[in-house]
Amino acid sequence: MTLVKWQANFRIGIEEVDHEHQDLINLINSLHDALGEERSGERVEAFLGEILADISSHFALEEKVMRDRHYDVLAEHKADHERLLDELRDLMDAQAEGAVLDDKRFAAQLAQWFTGHFQTHDARFHRHLTR
Amino acid sequence: MDALKRGLRAVFLRIEAALEAVFGARHNPLTQLGTLGWFLFWIVTVSGIYVYIFFDTGVTQAWESLDRLSREQWYLGGLMRSLHRYASDALVLVVLVHALREFAMDRMRGNRWFPWVTGIPLLWFLYACGITGYWLVWDQLAQYVAVATTEWLDSIGIFAEPIARNFLDSERLSGRFFTLIIYMHIALPLLMLLAMWIHIQRHAHARVNPPRTLAVGTLGALVALSFAWPAMSQAPADLDRAPFSLGLDWFYLAVYPLLERMHGSTLWLLLIGGSVLLTLLPWLPPLKKAPVAKVDLANCNGCRRCFADCPFGAITMIGRTDGLAYEQEASVDPDMCMSCGICVGACPTATPFRRVGHLSAGIELPDRSMSGLREEVAAAAARLSGDARVIVFGCSHDADSDRLADASTAVVRLPCVGMLPPPFIDLVVMRHQADGVLLSGCAGHDCFERLGDQWTEQRIANERDPNLRARVPRDRVAVAWNNPIRHGALRETLTQFRAHLRGLAAAGGAKPAPAASPAAWRARLRELPVAARYTGQGLVYALVVGFVGFFATQPAYTYLAEDHALLKLSFSHAGQPLKPCRRYTHEELTNTKFSERSATSCERGRWPVYVELDLNGEPIYRATHDPAGLWNDGPSAVYARFEVPAGRHRLDARLRDNGADQGFTFTASRMVELQPGTNFVVDFRATDGGFAFGLPAQDTARQEEAP
């Protein structure tokens, strides 16, 4: 099952950022596939941990690109990054404490993060770049 | 070498601990010596420019212009002049202690050789600036500096004619040489500034400004010294007299008295040899180098955080080499990396939550892998018991954090606390591997790896990426920056932290109220009362400026014994040609091309000049002086100085310049009466008939022909 689907309007026009966005989506999907049906807590934790690491480094790169291009609302954008990371960490801790990861809810959440973040914040950066 | 370093380090650490109690860690003067040096340099520059406005650059007017400035404009001009002197002296003090401290702390070996080695030319610049500065006052000290320095330079033997002859007596005083010194006193500080800039090139975020309170205190103390003990000129220079006693500035001129005990070239050899030895010090013995940081491209997307955090500029961002769509990747210069691991702490992929495959950060220390660290932390956590379990992350230079280990305290050591990626703290606290995390490092603002403590604090306070996630309660994350000898303070911090953690548990595990500030928790260690601290600071400033003020002129140096006079034998005279010139014969001329004809044939080369001088019949000088010049056709130069008792003396001078085995070309004898302190020159001018004794003005010498 594909958790998140890449959409053409995710593209912001900076090769390395677009590349990582696609990579991230692929990673999330493939990790999710590898989870399979039999999900021990440990495997879910590993899955989430990997996503956290990748998103963290992706945000680091994106913030660098924005800083380089003097993005005027970087602070706001970064705050959204931090919010996403915090929510992911909340989810991880909840899972570690025994909450069962509900695929549907998690997929919806991820989709919301991605589409929500891409469509509002990244799109705004895209407009900044093309201005 | 190691024992010496350890001994010195123990002394420094004890003094620093005392100063920290008085000034606080951030304003500890001994950890701010570099920035204080820069600050003093700027004081010297500004005050120097001001004094220069009123300075008359003529050699005969210089003294008067400065004396007038000090007297008539004591409130500003005099102040500036005093600041110029005392800040320069303090600069010497600060620079020497700075070098000694970097040596004692072993911060100059391995890849840290660069600031050390570039600091040594700075010492030479500093002294050259000071020495030329004292020259400009043109008082008795300046006269001494001029004569001693030029004599010392002459001992190298690179000048055709002794440059000390520029300052032989009032008749021969060279205003042009004086002007040259003025230019040098302006040019050398500029070059020194360039060298200072090079000195700090390998330090990212180099600190060049001291904390404001320290700057204000230093300036205030120097101003107080300047008013209490204004820098004044000594008596005006008089080249026909030699000063008996001088107020020597021992910060700059301490080696000068040695010139009376050893030959100038020996002193040069000592100083140059010493400098070479100092230059080699970083490799005596060479540092056993830990493996440097290594970039793992599979985990590097070129986000630049390691580059931003490296304290030593060892990381550069280069174009991507593996064909991935990223623009850049980090690259480590193995010749600049100190293996501190601060870059690893900055890497966003260094998170222990990763479980798929092998945990590897985008940049890693081969000796201390992130996967190894994660295992060590997990194992340490598993051993902990009790109601307030603490994991201490200590650095390799902290106050013995190892000794804290017990049933409820685990200690994990890293090269530098800055190496710890914040997600590790997140994991330990949020997954209850321990109830609290204590980060223990070097004394505040004196991190061995320069910036580890600052970056750590900023990452915790959400001021620097990668930051510790806001959801991690800061009252479970403590920091302790301690002077390495203050293990007691570290232990006290742990005790208080544990009590605090118990308090949190007693609060019923209810969600703690969000902290007012995201900063890390710190213990309240016992401090001196404010009054005692200010008194202590005042005392320290008074001691330092007292030291500076005293040795700026004291103890006096006796140049010439009270009842003595100086006798100088100095002249420049060309020996006779080896062969006399002869006219070409007519035959020779006709055989020479018209364009190459000349009247006489002169072979180059002259005879050496042999000189004898007897004092009251006793030989005091016998020497042969070779002609100067590559072709041995220049004049032979003589310069010798004798200290003789004042009184009536018979002088016999003889000179031979024709290569004969015996006999003399010129001889002269005089009875002279030398007053104490007279500078009496025996000169020789072949055109004026031979030897000349003293100046016409030295009539008091009551010369007469000897029988």
C-alpha cells in the first residue's frame, strides 16, 4: 500500500530539494511496505526512527537552501518543520508506550503533513524563488 | 616536557579557579588573554595616533614636543601618552602569559600548530614596535636604546659602516636615521596587525573582543595608572654625555643589559635559537593523532551544519562527488581536524532513533561511532538503579566526571560535550533511560575544543541547529562547566540535580509547567558575596597595573658607573690601494679600442686598516679591520666602546693602512681630562691630518698634546 503519493505540484524547482522530497516519499512507502502485516513494536519504531532521521536531515538541507536564497519567511517555515518533527516524535513516544500504530490514521497524518506542508510552505518558497 | 606542562597547568588551573570565583567564568581574565591582547593593541593604536598628532618628528624637537604634551595637556595628551606606554607594556605581559598558558594547556600540538607558530613572529613584531617607540622620545633612555640597538645590529656585520656611528656624538647625529625609525614605528604595527589576523585564521568564530566588563575594567585600570603615575620622558638626550642610570622598561628592554655581558651576535644567536626552538615546540614530541572525522556520503546531503559548527575551519563544502542530485557535500581537511567530534553533534542524521540498518551519521569520528555510543548509552542505562538515575556525558578535559559513577549515575565520555547530538538527550530523557542527563565539560568559555560548550548550550536553548526538541523538559537536562580541578563543584552539581529530579518525581509525575526559559538546568553553587567579588576584582586590576607600572621604569639600570666616562674609538677610513694606480703606456692605449680607453689602470682592493689605542700606556685596543665591499675596495670601519674612570688620561692612537708589517701611517697622543659621564670620541679623518680627540665643544676635557 502506498502511504503517500508524489504529486507534480510538490515540485519547487530546486533539484536537490525536489530529489529529496521524492526520495522521502519513496522511503516512507518502501519502509512501510517492508513493515508488512506482522508488525512488532520494534519494527514500527525502526520505521518511524528512520523517517525521523531522514526528515531531520531533509529539513536541515531545505533550511540551508532557504537561507542561501534569503527567504523572507524562513522563521515561519522552520517553525512548521519543528512542529512536524515534534508531532512525529510524539507519535514515536506514544507508540513506544504501547499505542498501536493505526495505518490508516498514520497514512492520513503523513499525507496531511506532506501535502499540507508542501502546498502551503514549500509552495510559498517556490513562489519566492520564481518571483 | 610533559612534566613541565603538567606542573604549569596545575599552577594555571589553581589561579584560574581563584580568578573565576572573583570574575565569574565568562570574564575570567586568564581565559580571555587573546581577546585582551587585541583590546590592548587597539588602545595602543588609538592613543598612538593621538600622540602622533602632537609629536614633532625632528630629532631635536621630539623631546620637547612630548614633554609639552605631557605637561600642558596632561588631562588628555598626557593620558594618551601614558596609555600608549602602559597598554604596550600590558600587551607584552598578556602575550607572554597567553603563550605560556597555551603551552601549559597543550593547545599547540598536532593540528593546532598554526596559531602557535604564527605567534612567534608576532613576538618579534611586538618587540620591534616597542623598541622603535622608545627611540622616538629622544630622551636619555631613547639615546641608550638608539646606541645599544645600533651597536647590537652592527654585531651581525651586514652593514658596510657601523650604523651606531649615526649616534656617535651630537655632531654626527643623523636626523634621517631618526625619521626612518618613525616610519618603522608606524609600519611595524600595521604589519603586526596583518600577522595577528593570520594568527587567528584557523579559528572559526575567533574571539577578538573581550567581554565588555573586562574591557571596561582593563581600560579603567590603565587610565587610573596613567593618572597616578604618568609616563614622562627622562632627561633629554645628549649624545656627548652617557647616562649613568636609566629607568628601563623591562617589558621591552629586558635583554638589553645582556649586551654588556655578551657579544651582540651571541645574543642574536640566543634569541633566534630560542625562536626556532619555540617554533618546533608543537612537535616536541609530536602529538599522537586521533583519527580525523570522516564524511559518510550515503548520509550527507550537504546541509552544512557541520561546516557551521567546526571550531577549527576543518570542514569545507565542496561540489558533490558521487553524482547524487545534491549540490554539495562536506569535506574534512585532515590537517586541520582536531578530532573533537563537534561536527558529529551537529549532523541531523546522528540520531539514535534510527534502527533500520547500521546507524551512521553523515560525519563520524572513526574512534567514536554513533552506533557505538548508542550501545554504550543503552548499556549504561540498563545498569542504573535508584529513584533519580542520571547519565553524565563528560568530555575528556572535564573535572573527572568518571569519579561520579555509582549505582544511579552512569558516565559516558566523549572527546568534547559538543559531540553529543541532541537526539541522544531526547532518547535518554523521553524514553526514561534515565531520569536526567548531566553534561559536564571544561570551564565555561574555555572549552578545550573552543566552542563545544557554547554550541551545546545553544542547541539546548533552541538557538542553534540541531536543537534539542522543545518537547524535552529542560529541567531534566543539566549542564556543568567546570575548571578541571574543581571536581567538588561537579559533584555538588550532581547532588543538587539529583535532589531536583527527586522533587520532580515527588510532584507526582504531573506534567511539569513549561519552563520560563528553554535553557539547561544549572546548579546554584556557592558564590562569593558581591562585595567580595568586586573587591577581589579591584585587587586583581590593582596588582596587574601595579606590576605593569613598576616594571615600566623600575628597577633602574646602571649603564655607566658614577665616576666613569665613555671612550669611543670609531671612524671609517679606506686603506691604501693594494697597488697604486698607474697610467697606461702609449702602446697599451693604442692597442685598446677607442671606446674602452681610460687614462689609468686601477686594481680594485685595499689594505686592511690596523688600529692600536693605548690608555695610559696600557694597550686597550688592537685590531685589523678588513675593507668593506664585495671587491674589498670599501672603507674599513672601526667602532669600539670603553668604560674608563673619569680623570686625566693619556691616549696613544696608531694606525697602519698600507699593508706593511710594522710602522704606522698615523700616530697621535693626547692628554685628556674626562669628566664623569662624558662620551668622548676618538675619530680619524685622514683629510684633516689624522686622529681627532673629542669635539671642540668638549673643551672641558682640557686636551693637550702629550709629550
